[in-house]
Amino acid sequence: MLKLNFVGKRGAVSTVETTAGTTVLQAAIDHHIDGLLGECGGACQCATCHVYVDGSWISRLPAADEGEIAMLDCTVMPSQPASRLGCQVVMSAELDGLLVRVAERQV
Amino acid sequence: MTVPGVVIAGGGLAGFQLASSLRDMGYARRISLICEESVPPYHRPPLSKAFLMGPMDPAKLQMRGESHYAEKGIEVLCQRRVVAVDRTNCIAGLDDDSKLEYSHFVFATGARNRPLPVPGHDFGGVFFLRSLDEALRLKARLAGVRRVVVLGAGFIGLEFAAAARKLGADVTAIDVADRPMARALSVPMSQVFAREHARNGVHQRFNTQVLRILEENGEAAGVELMSGETIAADLVLIGIGVQPNIEVAAACGLEVGNGIVVDAQLATADPRVSAIGDCAAHPSIHSLGHMTRLESVQNATDQAKCVAARIVGKPYDYAAVPWFWSDQGDLKLQIAGLTTGMDQTVIRDDPAAPACTVFCYREGRLLGIETLNRPADHMAARKILAQRIALTPEQAADAHLELKQLVAAAPVHA
């Protein structure tokens, strides 16, 4: 099992256990983490699963592809270098302990 | 006696989103979500894509876990249908003879597969693809299949064709139309997709009508065309479209046409009854007010939100810019806007990539933009249409004018 940490409103941290191959969005849904909507079902079409990846982790994630980059232009909360879409970040052993902050608003 | 709340007929995306949005917007009364299928709401798009390609736990398709509904106080009734609506007394009748009072009733009944108008759909090896049940049976059969025939070169047919091709099958897609996705795409984009699918080894037969499905020992063995020619197959997928589930609405006296007729705020003539998603026909501002029925994730989601807002007392006209996607193997199609009635197209094609952008106009006005493998153009297109940013055919033809720059340079209105 891999650990994935979500920083929610007011800075509260929720740590969930998930498996390799599960996306950050799916892990959030599985564990009832508030704030990631994933309205399009994880197809990288709606930008409602916006997270800010914690600084130390940003460079350790596989790079976003063209589709995700295009969607990151359309998030409701401002997109930053640390921004990723939860549906596109896939958990792996290398990302055990990943820390992400849920964007304040998705719609 | 509790005050009646909202009864939602249909546990697809529209019904799920309506229930969720109502709670998000603070609606505190009872919400009943009536689902025909045996499982709570799930995402359909993966059924014709990733779900077919490898191991995927069907539980991962669920929109939310079952405890979510209990937490939110959303009553989900599976394997149930609303069979009648008594609009005089505001009572919905279910197929188990139970009754549900409502203060607001919403049809989110979606659509069902259009049946094949020729014999043979009962044979083993013949499939439709809309539900999880159908996808599971199809997936089980797909392993080891060598020759696939797809009837209907629309979105589902071609998504399946591309998946089957990736799995190593010999694939033929057949359509009565003269090009793929003829209902929804411009001629140039259809031609690009025909070219790319051909490149990937998918055989395509247009202007072709099927006489019957052939069988051997009760299993599909191929198809016979009107010409007499036969094409062998061990699996036949039928993807010739869907028809909206409007029967209960019609029976309770509501106007139906190509869908349950609603107004700009998605209400029927009965202010306590609305319709959303694949089953609803609304007057779209993106189609000069013509009655429009859209089959898309975007429409289901945004129409649900619109009705939720009206129910909690914050009505607005439904005006969201339509958008759509279809992943056919490595070909990612996206569409922004409603392009029906286009009379002019401007094309930016890069066959080597492959990538393509088609701008669709009517009387000089931009209706929409179709893209192949150009997500940045698609997202710019959504903004161009939403903000009504001017984009003339001349500008569209200028390949050096990046759509993203056009959006960035547009004046922002307060």
C-alpha cells in the first residue's frame, strides 16, 4: 500500500492508503476526500480535479502531457507550476508519501 | 409526513449530477434517485475505451462509493423504474407498484440503443455497447476474436473499432453514410478520420447497407451486404445510435419530439417537471434556438446543475457552450460548439502528426471548432465560443495565428 496525503481546507491533512496504478482523483473518491470533483470521470476534459503538488514532489512526477497542459490553462483556481490534475497523476512506488493540496474551488 | 422532495428518474450521469448538485447547493429535502440498472451511477465513457483494453475493476467506474449516497442523504433505488407520473397529484409510480410523492420530478432517463433493423441481433457474438452489462459481456468475448465487424461508423463504433484493432483483430466498420461520424462531423474532419483509421488498418465501407447478420450454430459468422457480398466476422458490434427514453413523459401528457421538450430553463410545460441529459430536447442558443438534444457528458452535467439551481430558487437559462470528446485509439477528437448547419469550413491539417483543426462557419459566423490531437486548440475554442471572441475565416486560415494567443489578447469584459 502507498501513502497519499491531501491537504484540504484550513490546512487539515488526510492520509490515505492506495495502490500503484490508482490516480490521485480515484484515491480521493475512494476515501471520501472532499474537493476533487472529476466531473468528466477522469478523462482529462473538465479540469475539476485540480491539485497543487507539494514543492519537494513536483520534479518527481512524470511530466504532464499535452492534454493535461491544455486543461491546466482552464482551472478555476489559478494554475501554478505546482498545478496538476488529479486524474492524470498515477500513484506508484516512487510517489509513496506524495503530498498534494486540493484547490479551493473546482467550479 | 415528510415534505416531498425531488424524484429523479434515471441513474446515469445527469441524474447523479442533479442529486449531487442539489445537496451541494444546500437542498435539504428528500432526494430519490431511481436507477434502472443493478448498480449505482457509473461512468460510461471508459466502457468503449480503457475498459476493453485490459484489466479494469468495474468498481472503479462508480461515480461515488455507496456510502457517499448515505452520507449525503440521497436515496438510490437500483433495478427500479418510474413507469408513470401522476402530475395532478405529484406522485411517481414505480415498477414495483410503490409510489413516491414529489415536489419536483426530473426525467433523466437517457436513451437506449437503436435496434438493428435487420435479422441477427440475437445471435451469439452480436453486441451493443452502452451499459456496463453489455461491456462486460463484450469484453469477455473479445479475447481471442480475430475478425470484427462494426455496424455504424459513429463515435461508439469507431472507439470500439480502434480498441479491437489495438487488440490485434481484423476490423471492418460499415456505414450507410458516405463518411464516418456523418451526423456530427464536418466533411473535412470525417475525411481526416477516415484517412487515419485506414492508416491504422481499419477497413471502412461507406454507402454500404447490411442485409443480415450471418450465423453458424447460433453464433455470428459475418454479415451479408445488400450487394450480396459477405464479410466474415466472429464478433459484430452494433453502434447505430440511440433513441431517447420519452415514453413515460409522453404517457403523462408532456410534449415529446426528438426528446422530452423543455424550455430554456429545462422545465417542461409543467413547472414541477424537468428533463435533462440524453432524453431532453431544449432550445439551444448555440443552434439559433432550434430544439436540440445532445448526447454528451458536458450536457448531462451542465443541464443537471441548471435544474438544481432552479429548484433551490436560483434559476438561469441553460447557455453552456457544448463540448464533446471521443478517443478512438490514438486519435483524440474534440468538438467545441454546435456545428449543425455549417456552410463553410477552414482547415488546418497536419497529416504527419497527425493533428487537425477544422473551423465550422454558417453565414460567416463561427459555430464551432473540431480538433484531432490538438487539446490546446480545443480549450481555446471553448473560451472563444464562451466569450464570443471574433475569429474570422481569414484568421482561421492563418496557421501562424495561434488560438491560444487570440484568447490571451481578447479584451476581458467586466
